[in-house]
Amino acid sequence: MLRPSPALPEALPPGLRAQQPVFVRGERLSGRPDIEADIEGDAELRRGDTVIRADRMHYDVPTDRAQASGSVLINRAGNRYEGSLLDMEVDAFHGFFSDARYRFLETGAHGEATRVDFIDRDRSVVHQATYTTCERTDEASWQPDWILRARRIELDRVEDVGRAEGGVLEFKGVPILPVPAISFPLSDKRKTGLLPPTLGLDSVSGFEYAQPWYWNIAPNRDATFTPLLMTRRGVALAGEFRYLEPRYRGEIGAQYMPGDRLRDRDRWAWRGRHSALLDTPLGGMGLGLDIRRVSDDDYWRDFTQRGTGFGSDAPGQLAERLLPGEGTLSWAGGPHSVALRALKWQTLQDPLAPITPPYDRLPQLHWRYAPTQLPAGLDASVEADYTHFSADRRWYAQPNARRSYALAQLSRPFLAPAGFVTPRLQLHATNYEFDAPLANGQRSASRVLPTFSLDSGLVFERDARYFGRSFLQTLEPRAFYTYTPYRDQSLLPVYDTAATDFNFATIYTENAFGGNDRLADNNLLTLGVTTRLLDPDSGAEAARFGIAQRLRFSDQRVTMPGAPPVSERLSDVLLGAGLNWAPEWGLDSTLQYNPKTGRSLRTTIGARYSPGPYRTVSAAYRMQKVTDLITEPSRQLDMGWQWPLDGLWGGAGRGPDRAAGRWYSVGRLNYSLKDRKLVDTVVGLEYESCCWTGRVVLERLQRSIDSSSTRVMLQLEFQGFSRLTLGANPLASLRQHVPRYQDLGQSRPIPSRFSQYD
């Protein structure tokens, strides 16, 4: 996330620090007041946040210079140094330390060096040094799991960056990466420099190598440039630029591969997002842009697994075959709001599974008026819309059109603690101008329809007790009536309209369609009742049970093209239940039941168990039979989890001895019972030690009817140093696919300086 991140100021300005008193003590003290002091035996010097201890110490007052020898220890704001010989200007923190051991408070990093040169209070250089964040044990044979050995390490606490020269990275005692020159973070602060490389082996692309370079331009601007090498395809360059200003923000990403040998052509992709608040004579206006474009129809298949210029942490983002190019200009003032929008899609076609591209909107102008203060408790709104729908006529048997509509609504809610009644009246007027004649020869059409609805409900409450717990139980009956007269709309084309799903969110609505090309001729009554169990202290919902059904008084003759009229007087029964009996348990289910056939047409059951961080299991069953809205039946099982494999220590999901490490299983499986095969599979193992995390993830995702992509991703994350990845980023895949997944390293707290107070 981009955000201002200035360096923290010193606790005291230099002028005040110079006035801080110096305290010395020891077994024997000698010297001249205000000139020098010699301390023998348990010598100690304190000044501000700096403490020096040694067997012997000499302090020169005019130069503020301390010379110490024999078991020397420095503690400055929790950062500790130990060695044999010290010569340093105390306030300036300038000098050297011989045969030093050091430990930094914020990261827990520690190491050894033949010499430490203190440049100032924020910068130091260690020579012939080691660096690791692994926690030392009391075992005499202890060796860190990973360690950096370098000829020279520069530590910059202003930029929170370490720079190593002439080094090698060892893991489990084996050198794995030579580091002639490398920089690494000393905190979570962003920094300019090379990021860990990504390596992979692919049957199509061959060996892949990506080396990102990050440029921290300013606290509110940054950029990343990533050269890529694919031995079977060629080279590519990806880049991303992000910016965040008080009145605008956005990001731009692109990738270019010249002469891709896979397709024998240049390949490219780019995207841009921008949002801004503009000052105009009419007041503030909002501007939004979201544009994504690629070079060809095969791009979504060939570049779903690696860097694409669409963000390295969004695997499979280009698997989307509908790429928008959208711009919106909006204004709001009082009860008025206006939006001007242009939207043009790029559709990536698969010859084996073509999709119908949606209509472009070039342009769309929308106005809405919604006054907030009306007499007699009335609520009213008026909206008007003009849209030019345009699409390639090869995909549609209907003409393009310019559609205008106006919708006026007037309601009077009657609200009381025990219930509500809301009558509502709507008037919907629509006009079409076509660029080609309809089947009846007309080049224009219009429609005006009123709609009346009456929504009402009651709320009853009582104290209840179930299974030893006290609750506030509610009973909430609801009745919803709507009426819209019939108008023949069979010749009108469909541009942005589809039948709504049958669920608790849509069963209490006036129209059976989403969009403005169809208005259902409804004359129906919806009856339902819900009961809830609420915690009397917190108001949290422990259980919810609901049932609803529609009673139709006349046939619904307005349907989507090709669909039959709805003649059943009683709709399917909708049943729903939700349980959150305890914070760690959750259950949610919906059932669509046909009482005439005695069959369930759709069933969804989902459950989760999350007893603590890094421990979660979720499972869902979804069944859908053929209905008027669904032409392809399906039955699927979906299961996701993250769980420790060894032991059952504590709710936090970590063992009592973090240095010993811990294994976790993580994954998600989506299984089609109809086809008897796994559709999507993501399974992996994670290992967390005190100073490093390892991940191996197998991912197999269905890309089309007869094709899928499979990849194995490996990652080693060295806490406080760097992250090495083989293949794509497994963290991004786990975050995208596994419900409630948590990064193992995200909750490590920054300790207080007083945790190492001396």
C-alpha cells in the first residue's frame, strides 16, 4: 500500500541531546571533575538512551569520548553491541568496536564482526560480518538455519536498509546464493533496490527468470521494473508505476515481449487505473479510468502464470477474457447527481469455447434526483438515463440502439418499533432508437409502465433459553405485494438485462429482471417469516432461520427471449438457515424446494471452523438442477483449509518453541460430482521456523472446457532479509484461493525498546 512514510524524528533535537547529563559509576572512580574520569570494575556510563558497560573505562568530558575494554556492552535504545574494545564519541555515536557481537531490537537480527565502525547515530559498518534473524538456543552446537556471511555490511537506520558486499547466503549450512552486492530491509519500510528474483521451469516457456527492481521514488510514488527471460520464447520487460496524491491516485502497468517465438509475433499488455477529484465551476467532479488491453486473443492463456504487467501478486488476473476500457466523469450537488460513462470491452475469444461479448456503452449519461426532505414523510426519486449500445453484429441477431429511460418513484414509509408498512409507486418510461429495423420493420419503440408495491413486516421479541444459553428471540413475518400490468415486450431487444437469481435478496423485489429492457408483469404476493436468536448483551446473531414463498395471482407473460411464461401459482419454497453459535463455528445454508415435485432444485450448504489464527477449515456443497434460469446442472464440493500438522499447541496456531518450527497444510479443492473430477486444485505445505518460512504449492486451475494449467511454486522467506521464489508467487495463489488464509509471518509484532531496557 502506498502511504506517506517519513522517517521518524529523533526523540530529542541535537541541541537538547547535548545538554543531557552523563552518569558514571563503578567500583573505583578517579579523575578530574568536568575533565576526565577513570572507572575500574563494573564500569558504567549512561547518557540519554545510551548505556555503556565494561570492566574498565576512561571518559574524556570535553570531547565526550569513551574508551572501554574488557567485556564491553553498549545498549542504545534496545540495540545491543558486545565486544572487547571500544573507542567512541558518546553523543555523536562515532567510533569503533572490536570483536563485536550485535543484536537489533526491531528485527531480532544479530551477528558477529571483527570490527564495527559507528559513523553516526544512524549509520554503521561491520567488517567480516555475519547476519541472521534465527533465535540462538543454549545448545553448544547451535547453528542458525540461515546466515549471511559478508566481507562488509553497511547498516543505515535512516533508510532502514542494509547493504552487503562480498557475501554468500547459507541455508542449513549449505551455500545457496552468492551475493557480490545486495541490499536488504531492516524494517518493513519500502526501499529502492533489487527484489528477490523469481525462477521457474515451464513446459511451454522453458526456464524462466525474472529480476524485479523496485524504485521508491517518494512516500506516495513508486515503480517496479521486471526484466524476464524465457528460454523457449524470448525476453520481456514488465513495469508498474503507482502514485497517491491528496486529490488523485492510480497505477499504470505494462509488459512487452518482442518476437515471442511461441506465437511468432510481438506480445504486449497494458493497464491503467486512475481516480481524481477535479475542481470545476460547477463544483467537485470525480474522474475514474480503468483500461486494460492486450495484443491478441491468446494472451490470457500464455501469460496467466508469470509477470504480466498487471501486478505480480494477482496470479491469473489475465485469465479474465473480458477486459474493460472504461472512463467515468461524475458530479453530485445536493439532491442531484450526474455521471457520464464510456465503456468498450476487449473480448478474448477461445475457438473451442467462444463467449458472446457484452455491449459497449458509447456513451452512457445518467442523472438522478433524490431530495432528502419532503413533506408528510414521503420518499421520492427520479432518474433518467441515455445509453448508446454498440456491438459487433456477428454476435447478435438484434440491432444496436440508443436507449433512453426515466424512472420515477414515490413511497411513504410508516415505521414503528414493532413493524413497518411501505407503499411504493413507480413509473418507468423507455424509448429505443435502432440502427436497423426490428422483425416488424419498426426502427423505434417505446414503453410506459406503472408498478405498485406494498411491503410490510412485524417484529416480535421474547426472552428465550436454549441449550443453557439466554437469547433474545425475534419472530419477523413479512408480506410483500407487487403489481405491474402487462405490456407486450417480446420484440424489444435485450442489451443489459438478465433474470435475477431466486434468493432472499431478490424475492422481495418488484421486478424479476435486472436491467431495464424487461419489466415483468407481476401480480403476486410474497410471504415469509424469519426468526433470529440474538445475544442479549452484544446483539450478535447466534442463529437465523427463514422461509419465503411467492403466490402468483396471474401468469407472468413477459420473459427473457426463448423462455416460457410463468404459470405456476405457487413458486418454489425458499428456506434459509445460518448458525454462528460460537465465534469459531459458522454455518450457512439455502434450499430451493419445489413442493409440487417434492424435489430440491438448488441446495447450498457452507460451514467453517476457525478456532484461532492460522487454523481454519471451510466446506461447501452446491447443487443446481435445470430450471428456467439454469440450463446446465451441476453438483460441486468445495473445501479449503489452513491447519498445523504437528501437535495441538494453543489457539494461535504456533508451537511453544518457535525455534523448533512447525508444519502447516493449506489448500482448496473444488470437486465436480457430476463430472467426477477435480475442477480446481490448490494444495500446499508451509513450514514456519523462528527466522524463515518455506512454502511448496501445487496449483491446477481449469481454464476452459478441455484445458487446464498446472504449476508448482516454491518459496523460501528469510525473516528480516529476503524472499526466494521458484516459479510464480505461492503467497498470491494462497491468498486468492484459500478462504480466510493468513500469512504466517504477518503478525510478528515490533518489540518495545523497553523489552531490552538496561
